[in-house]
Amino acid sequence: MPSWNREDLFSFLEMVPLPIYIFQDNSFKFVNRRLAELVGYSGEELLRANVWDLVHPEDRPVLQERALKRLSGGGAPDDYEFRAVNRQGEVLHLHGYFSLITFDSRPAILGQLLDVTREKKLLEELQKAEARLRDIFENVNDVIYLHDLEGRFLTLNPAVTRLTGFLPEELEGKEISTFLHPQVRHLMGDYLREIKEKGESRGFMRGVTKDGGEIFWEYHSVLFRGRRPFVRGIARDVTGQVKMRRELKSYLMLLVEKNRELARLNEELLAAKEKLEKMARTDPLTGLGNRLAFQEALEREVSCALRYATPLSLLIVDVNNFKMVNDTLGHLEGDKALARVAELLRASCRHCDLPFRIGGDEFAVILPCTGKEEARKVAARLREKIAGEVITGPGGRLPVCLSVGAATLEPRGEVLGAEDLIRLADARMYEEKARQKAGVT
């Protein structure tokens, strides 16, 4: 047990950079400046203080027991950690190194203290962080994995079991490719190459479950370099989204097909509509436009003629003695006579003229951009075409002749619109019919 001169000992201990004290008779006999700074008391206050008041109450009994053993020559640890309380009531974590010395000819304890409060708090925070990370690792819904640069699993969290049926230990040490779908296993080399060259890899992975099912992952892997490099990553199950995209794609394909079918049906409907509209405006016997078509066309041509100040003529054509044809030769021959008249009308009209059947034996021809003189020429041509036509039937033979009335709408003329044209042309047709009956040419 070393013996020191008081003054030399105090001078030496004051230079030590660690908190130092000499303990004897349950009190401090010496404290250096470093110890006073550590606990926040002055040196004089510490020399008068109750030493055990500075020790944390929970650690006080152990330190009292060890101090008593050391002073009596018994076995006590030479160093250990304990807690102290500073002047502000803050807990300090200290690591003490203790020696038995002779002070004033009697046993005393020389204590050297190392403040490990900061390290202790950092360790506690680290332990808490590790606990939080472990909790996340154990309970997160996503799969967390570690693997080596050869592509073998090092560890996986329990989420892999919930999502795939594999236990972590069933996959640890196995190659990742055994976990992948057979159709994508050939991509494993590209994945490892990207990890080594770029330090990370992101993308989608198609895997298999323990029961042979299909599962899809979205993953992000990061390389950790060092003496023993490894890869850590996280994978999220996106099977639902992939299946939804597949269903959506299938639905869209079906929708495209249905749209094509609807387009085809729409074309058919439009064609049927056009056909019906045409049938509604077409005379089935002659194939000419009927009275409805005539009315619509006349209104349209009158509007155009008035807008552009061009002449427009109308011919009203009647087959004379048609009732006699029906009564003498029969209705079938009468229909043939009407069809023949229609055929001759078409042959006698210009490309721009519009012929119609507007009644039983009555026809009309709209002559756009046609004045009075030209209208008379067209009417004469019609009469000439029909002259000499004879209808033959069981009851004999009858000639066919026409009565034609013409009217013209001209700028500043007497005809003002469609009704005037019809009325005037119709009147002139009847005038001609009356002259023919009276034998006047």
C-alpha cells in the first residue's frame, strides 16, 4: 500500500486530468478541480458534504459495502460503473477506478472517475433504435431482406411467411432465383450486375409462393460495401395491382372489341336508317321520289333560286285516260304503263333535273336553273318520247299520252314560292288536258 507526503500527493492529483478524490472516514479528504467541475460543487463544499448524498440512492448500498470491504482489506472490484447525482439533480454515469492508499498513516481510498454519461445515453438511444428497427423488421408488412453478392438470402423478416408461405429459415442460404418465377429466373444475372455496378437496383420481381402461386413484388435493393459487402432491400407485394392491371387490360381489349361491334352495328343502323328514309321518300313502283321527297326538294330548290336569283321551273305531268287503261287492260298493265312513263321521264331529263311520282298517274319534274322557254322544250320532249307508246293487254291496245303543265319562278316574276309553282303548273296541266279532250292542239 503506497504512502504519500500530503503536499506532494495533492499537487500530483491536481494535475491529473480525471476527477480524483481521496475518501476516508466517510468523507472526502481531497477533491481535485475536475471533480468539482463534474458535480457542480466547489472543492470546499465537497470536503464538507456527505459523500453518499452524491451517489444515486439505488447504487448507494453497493458502493458503501464495497468501500467498507476495501478499507478493511477485503476483496472489492477495482473498477465498476455507478450513478451519481450532480448539483442540478442530473444523473451522471461514472466509471470508477479505486485504489487503497495510506493517507495520514491510515487506510484511505483513492478514486479516479471517468464520466461515461454521454456514452451511456448514446448506448441507450442506440439500443432503443435497434429495438425500434427490430420491431419494424418483425412487424412491417413489406418483406425486408439481406443477401450476398452471389444472390443468396442472408436473412428475411417474418412478412415473407405471411405473403408467400415460406419461413425465413427456409429461404436463408438459398439462391434468390429459387424464389423467382421460372419465366424470369434468367434476369437474376442482370440484377446482380446492376447492384455491383450502380450500388442499387429498383424494379419489379415475379415470384412464386410456397403452394406454387404467382406473386409480384416492387423492390429496392441497396449495396452496403465493406470487408464483407451485402445487399439490403425491401419488397412490397403488388400482386393486387398487377392483377388489376391485367383485368383492366383484358377489360379494355373487350371494350375495344365491343366498340368495334357497336361501330359495326351503328353502321348497319345508319345504313338501315338511310334505307328507310330513302324508302319513305321513294315510290316503290317507279323508283322515283314520292310526294314527300318532291315537297322537300321543291322547298330546297325554291330557297336556292330565291337566294341566288336564278330561274326555277316545275313540270306537272299527268297520264291521260289512265283509268281507262286500268279498267280495260287491267291494273298490272296499268302499273307497267306507269313504270314506262317513269323510265321515259328519266331518259328525257337532264342530269340536274329531278323527276317524282306525286300521285297515282301524276308526275312532277323540278328543273333547276331553267327559264320558261327551256321548260317548254323539256315538256315538248317528254310528249314526243311518250307519243307512239302503246299498252297491250288482254283487253286490247291503248295509246299512252301525257298532259304537261309548266310554271317558272323568276326574279320579279309572278310566282313567289313553292305553292305558287305547284298551283300554276297544276292549272296549266289541266288546261292542256282539257284542250286534248276538245281535240285542240
